[in-house]
Amino acid sequence: MARHFELSEPPAGLAGELGRGGDRVERLLHGFCEATRPSTAPGFTSPAPARPATRFTVVLDRDTAAATMDLVDPGWLADLDQRRAAARARLLEAGREDQLELAEHVAMLVATPRLDPADPEDAEARAVSGALLWLIGTVVAGALAGGDDGEDEDGTLAELADLLESGWWPIGRVNGRFLITPYTAARGEPRD
């Protein structure tokens, strides 16, 4: 298994090293990298992603996005945690421990620096960053266990992967609504 110590993009040939489901993991990570790439012009950040389906409620204010973390339905989080555990168990049972480890390793290497808070002292932004890293790890395990199309049983993890790939942080279910926000809220980037 390849070991990397610093990456700004997923390495060439990652999908092949990951085996079945690797194409979905690689597509997710490339989309995430593109969505979090800041503009080269000073003072600019990544543009807001295109709005997805109307069934999501978009939160644009970073303080509101961070504050809603404490309000996310614990049942929704527990369900994601069970999905992650089930995906990991399927991969381990199939003898794919090395592929899982590589996928998670690369995901954390490319995601962590992109999610570092703009202000290192911003505790809310750090909490949001941690939540997003956990979600990325969950989605990566699900995509790898889901096979060639990256689908899980009912498409939940695949839908989260699509949001992450498109520049959205799926905050979660809050009071019956599914909240999402652009990555800029996760980083705690300066307000306009």
C-alpha cells in the first residue's frame, strides 16, 4: 500500500489502488479539492456552489451554520455512524483493510489543510472542520464499500458524497429540515 505524507490532490492512479468503488472515492476527492480551491486573486475565496435540489435548506451565514451543529438530530448522526461501521465491516470482511486505510489516509491528507479555519483561534470553525472531516471519512468508507457506482443501500451516503463533491457541507437534519452550507462557512472565512 502506498503511503503519502503530503498531498494537495488525490494521487494519480488512486482509483486503481483502491479497487472496487475507488472511482467514486477518487471523483469525490477531486470534486472536494476543486470546490475548496481558493481563487488566485487576493482576497477571493471559492465561489458559492450551484444550489442543489430544493429539498435542502441552504444556510449562508457562517455563524448560523456553526450554531446548528448542536441542533443536528442525534438519530441522523447515529444512523451515519452505523452506516460507516457497516461499510468498514464489509470492507474488512472482504479483506480490503489496506484499501480502506489508503482511502481514508488520502482523504484526510487532502481535506485537513483545506478545512483549516481561516482564524486558528476560531473554536466554532475548528468544530465545524472536525465534523466535516468525520463526514468525509464516513462517505469515503461508504463509497468504497458500495462498489463500482459507490451506492449504499438507499443512496444516503452517495447523496452526501454528491453534496461534498459539489462544494456543500451537509450539516444534517435540524427540526425536520436538511441543512447545507458552502464550505466557506466551514472554514470560518471572513464575512463580507
